[in-house]
Amino acid sequence: MKDTKSGLKTGDLACKISDTICLPDSKLPRVVIIGGGFAGLTLVEKLKHKEVQVILFDKNNFHQFQPLLYQVATSALEPDSIVFPFRKQINGYKNIVFRLAEVEEIQASSNTVVTNKGKVHYDYLVLATGTTTNFFGMDAVEQNSLGMKDIRDSLNIRHMMLQNLEQAAITCDDDERDALTNFVIVGGGPAGVEMAGALAEFCKYILPKDYPEYPASIMNIYLVEASGELLGAMSDKASVKTLKYLGNLGVEVLLNESVTDYDGREVRTKSDKLILARNLIWTAGVKGQFPKGIDEKYLVRGNRLKTDSYLKVEGYENIFAIGDIAAIITEETPKGHPQVAQTAIQQGKYLGNSILNIINNKPIKYFKYKDKGSLATVGKRKAVADIGTFKFGGYFAWLLWSIVHLMSISGFRNRLMVGFNWAVSYFTYEKSNRLIIRNFKKPATTSEESKKSNIKTLEKNTVQ
Ligand SMILES: Cc1cc2nc3c(=O)[nH]c(=O)nc-3n(C[C@H](O)[C@H](O)[C@H](O)COP(=O)(O)OP(=O)(O)OC[C@H]3O[C@@H](n4cnc5c(N)ncnc54)[C@H](O)[C@@H]3O)c2cc1C
């Protein structure tokens, strides 16, 4: 082994013929994991210090805690409280290697993944690539609204919101001021409900202090849901309570309604309503994302990969899928398991054991999901909970939600920061992170002329 100028031993960083990304030399079976979300990172934890070489690829150098993205978006938390660097996570794990790269293609016939930085050979491949926002083919909505799937989206929402509130203070045009201070959130699942609740709290406690020139009523929040209830995956009790809590916070919930078009200023709905809003946040759907190369005949609803009960992708011998991207379709789970953190974590743990058993020629059991319950918060001090047969809401549910989320965040420092921020905000109702650090620019909207003509229609049809 020869020492190089950089101090590395050349033998430590050897590339096989099929690899163009430098990796430590190893005779151990190689497991390549694409994606360090809840599923991928749990799998990494399960395989640490084991007789396998693990290569973790992610297009970001950090893990993100998606359930609290809405708190970054509404200035309650700083981004570094809910993201955690992979390299810090794997510190001291000698058999785990992280490479910052986006995997672009899977060449299953040669057991190779192609990334934007080079190629790597695998013995076992695990897809843990999660989902991306689904705009259901509505290009105008996609172009003009913001999704909430990662930390950049959250920061975009925060900047859009703060900039629009500042712009509203400048403008003398009443319609434009309305548009700048109105918010439409599309999708009444947990992400939409939590975002609507947090915005309503912002409107109630922050707006009157920061913008004393406006009444709090200037900021209208609409939550649009296509079905007849909020939190459709939870109990009826949770849906009804959520509707009541949001109503008390002043959120206007539009059920059995959907957004059909948006030009950046005017939101059109299925029932021909027109809402003026320069802030549209889309949480109405997700679709699976994964590199090309997987046979499309194995895709199921929501662009998920159909796997067998052992999480092996149909049609492949050594390719597995876990988390949001995976769908075990059986009579018991015709739509696959719920796309939530618990599923991803349980599948990551399960697959870690399975891969080790496969390598050691031991029998493997099929994956069994254990539903630990669902929680969703609605503003501060209120939440709904479905835990087994217990369905409840209110302050106790909110306390439970806070503890569960705090304990789930990666890293002691992050837990401390989030806990501290929450404690301060609990007593002061303050959100201290209202800084416009970068200039967020939304794509251009329709021409001034068409805007003027639409305002006439708006006077007749607006829901405000
Ligand atoms: C706003 C929001 C709120 C939520 N709230 C809750 C909640 O309260 N409770 C709950 O249980 N669940 C919640 N969820 C769902 C939960 O976050 C997901 O179920 C979970 O993150 C899925 O984990 P995963 O590992 O499958 O995917 P993800 O966590 O999405 O991770 C996928 C990873 O893959 C990486 N990646 C993707 N493609 C590539 C590629 N080609 N190359 C390299 N890297 C790639 C990504 O960078 C990412 O790190 C929420 C989700 C959102 C968006």
C-alpha cells in the first residue's frame, strides 16, 4: 500500500473495473442504497458494523425530517434544526460509505448504478428514493405554486410568504393587497392541515405585531380538499375535530372542491370559484420517484414499485424497494402500505435483517407492518390522535404529538434546538426566524391586461 500526497493509502480507495466512483476496497458483499430518508437511513443503521459494505447515495448531503417542514415554512424553526448531515450520522461506521450523487440509471443486467458522478457496481441494490410532489399534469399549477416536499420548498414558501407580506404593505391596490395576503393550501391531508393551522397561528399572533397597519382579517387562509373530509386516512372523529379546530382558527375549509387552474394570482376551482391569492401551497399528492432502468410494467398506482412481501422489486432478484416508493400489493393491502415515516422505518429495519439473512443463507420472514397510530397537529396546543382503539383530540394529543416528533428528530443538538424553540414559542407565541435572506422569485404570471379583465369576473365569483 503506497501513501499518496493527500495522505490516503492507495489501497484504501480502490476502484473496481466497473466502478468509476472511488470507493474503499472491500471483499464484503456490497449493498448500494439510493436515498437516505427515513427508510434508507434506518437500513444504514441496521447494517452498520456488519459484514457488508454499504454505499449510501443521496442527492443531498443531509437527511431531512419532513414532518416538520411546515414549521420551517412558517418561520417557527430554522432549517438546520430538522436536517442532519449524513457524514455526521455515519461517523465511526467503518463499513458505511456516503457519496453525494444523484443516481440516474439502474443497469440491472450488469448490477450497476449510473450516477451523475460515475458508475458503481452492486451486489444488492435498495431503492429508498421516496416521492416527489404530484401536480396531476396541471402544468400551470405546477409552474406557479409551491410544493412542500423538501427543505428548499419550505424555505421557498417562507420567503414567498414574507416577501408577499412586505409587498402588501407597499401596494396601494386593494385587489393586489388581497392577493398578496391570501393563502390557498391544496390538500387536506396531514401536511395541508398542519400548514393551514400554523399559518392561522401566524396570522393571529405575528401579523398584528409585525404589520400593525393591517387588521388580522386581511390574511385569508383557504384549505381546499377534493374529498368530503379532512385527514381522510384517519378516523371520522379526527376529521370532524380537525374541521372544528381549523374553523376556530379562522381557516376557511373548502371540502369536495379542487383547484383546476392557477396563474400565480387567480386560483380557479372545479365549482367555478375564483380566489385571489399570490400564495398557493400544493400538498395534494405525491408520486414515486426513482432512476430510469426499472421495467415500467412493475409500476403501480402513485408511481410506486410493486414488490413482493419480502420487499423485492417484482422482476428482479437482487433489487429491493423500501419506504414511500415501495408497494406490497396483497389482498390485505391492495393500495400498499401507508406512505408514512413509520412504514419507512419498519421496512428499513426489516430489510437490514433480511439482507444479512440472505447473505448468510438463512431463511427470511415476510414483512409485517405494525400500525402504531397516527397524529396530526392543528395549530398550537391542539392535535388529533388515533392510537389503536383510542381516538382523541385536544391538548393531550398535542403533547403526545410534540413528544413523538421531538424524540424522532435525528441528532441530540437538533432535538435540543427544536425543543428550545418550541418552549419559547409555547410561552411567547413568538416565531423568531422571519428573515428574508434570499430573494425568492416566482415565475412570471399572466399579462397585466388579462389580469384586469379577470378582476371583473372576480367581483362576481370570488369566495372571499
Ligand atoms: C410535508 C410532509 C409532512 C409529513 N408529515 C408526516 C407525519 O407527520 N408523519 C409521518 O409519518 N409521515 C409524514 N410524512 C411522510 C414521510 O415524511 C414519508 O413517508 C417518509 O419521508 C418516507 O421516507 P422515505 O425514506 O421512503 O423517503 P424520503 O424521506 O422522501 O427520502 C428519500 C431520499 O432519497 C433521496 N433521493 C431521491 N431520489 C434520488 C436519486 N435519484 N439519487 C440520490 N438520492 C435520491 C432524497 O434526496 C431523499 O433523501 C410527511 C411528508 C411530507 C412531505
